[in-house]
Amino acid sequence: MQNKWLVRTNSKEYEVNLSNYSSLFVNYTSDENSLINPIVEFFQPRSKVKDDYTILDYNSEFDEISTKKYISYKLSNDIIIDEMKLGAKSILAGQIKKNLLNDAEADGYINTINVLLEDLVTSSNSEIPIRAKSFTHQSIIKLLEMDIDFGIVGETNSVLYQNKQLLPILKDYILGVPTPPIVFFFYPENYLSPREQLTMKEMLNQFSEQIPIFVLTKTKIFLSGKYSGMNYFVNGKQLFTEEFIEALEWNSPIEFNSKELMNSVMHVLRKSIDQWELHPVLSNYQSADLVLFEPIDIYVFVELMRKAGFSFELRLDEEKLPKPVYQYVLDVYEKM
């Protein structure tokens, strides 16, 4: 999946970049709930926002996308914890019910249970006018409990272990739904150490090989590896657009092509995106919040910060940069 949507309401519009693995890095200007939750709701079977929101497809000449084109699922570590309770609307309960319905012997077992239950109630309470409610697939699910052993040797984090066990089951269920799915995963870093986050990222990468996944995060680890899947909003406006790359190429103080610039953008944001809103210090010769040596990376960082409207500090050795690059970034810096 590689696409771009224009989400439009009466009060605003914004672009969303999508690939098999997409990410939204959340900063202090982001209102991720008002940006993403409406999209999640838009693709629900009984959408409550379909009359308030329109989603247009950039790749199809801005054709309007139907609410039935996709079905969305919202996940987080907390939601997966709740999935273990097997609530009526949980994905796991749906998968269990599906398995029961597909089991050729399930109906026979349920009929036998109901006959035995009726005999038990009749024989022990013949003088009382009561009857037993018949068991169904749904009522059996209500009696079940998830049995995941969190005492497995080598597993120190129950959240990570539960995700290892349950994500494949959730994926199988979602793949069985006839409507093309898209999963929105909110803050997978929650409750996980940096090393555990690396494991979680790999799990989500594997998940995205079969089901498109859109990750909201405040951690660099969970960023998309592709520009086409990167999202970053500043006051509701998308930073990563095709026009931004075109502007980088057009304004380049020396000749940088679009491929080089896109590679540099990905390199710079992976190194620094979590510092952008903290007034970082950039240097090309001494220890600083961000150290960059390549002229293209320094140029790209300055343009990213200008586009985002964030403040920063430059400590550059002029002798280590081509004169046009040094003069350009200095001019930008002084005007901000």
C-alpha cells in the first residue's frame, strides 16, 4: 500500500501519507486525536462521522473514498490488554466465535451440554418452575478466560509477551474479514524499554507485511522507513509532502537532486526528530544536541526546522562547508 489521502471537514483539511508501515510522530503541536480518530471512525461499519468528513484519494485524481473501501481497527498495548477480557466487541472474541462456528463438532458438543444441563436442573429442582437457558456460541465465550503464562523463562515484560502471543491471532482474524483492513496502533512504546521497543517494532514490521499499519508514536524507533509513510503535523499541517522535496531541490544552494534530498531527510529525521521542538543546537565540528557533517544534511535540517517553525541554534565551522551552503543556512537562521 502506498497512497496519500486528503482528509477534509468544514473547518480544516490535511494530508495523510500511507504505506504498508506508516508512522505519525507526535509533537506538542499535534492534536492526534482530532486528526486520526476521525479516520478510524470513518472506516467503521456504522460510521458516525461519514457526514462530517470526506477523504479524497490523491492517486486517483482526488476521487472520494467510500467508508466501505476499508475497515479500520484501533489497537494499543492497553487495548490488547483489554482484549484478554474477551469482551463482546473484542477481536479475540470474534476469532474464538469464528473458530467455534467452523468446528464441525461444536454444535454437537453444545447440544449435549444443553441436554445435560436441562436434565440437571429438572432432576435437582423439579418442584421449582425454572428452566435453564440454552448455551450458545456467544454464551460459551463469556465463560472463557485467556490463559497466557507470563512466567515463561526469558520473558521479563508481560506486555511484550502478551503481544507476541496475541498479535498473530489478531492478524489472522483481521485477514479473514472480506473488507481490506487498515490498523491504527497508538503508542506501541508504552510500558516497553528501548530494547523491548526494538522487538515490538520488528513485530509490527512483520504485521505490516500482510496488513497496512499506521503507528502513532513519540519514539524514533517506531518511525516508518519510507518518506511515503512519514507523517508529521505542525498545527494541523502535514510537513512531509511532495512539494517539500520539490522546494528543497529548487532552493538548494548547490546541486542536490531529489533522491539525495529524500535520503537526507530520512537520515536527519531519524537522528533528530525527537529534538526538533526542544531548541536543539546543531554543529558540524563539536559536541552538540545534533552533529551533522554532510552539507546536504545541514541544509536539510535547517529547511526542516524553518518549515516546522521551530527554533534552533547553529554552531558551524565555516571552513568545513561549501561557501554557498554556509551562506544559505546562515541567511535562513538569521531571518528566523
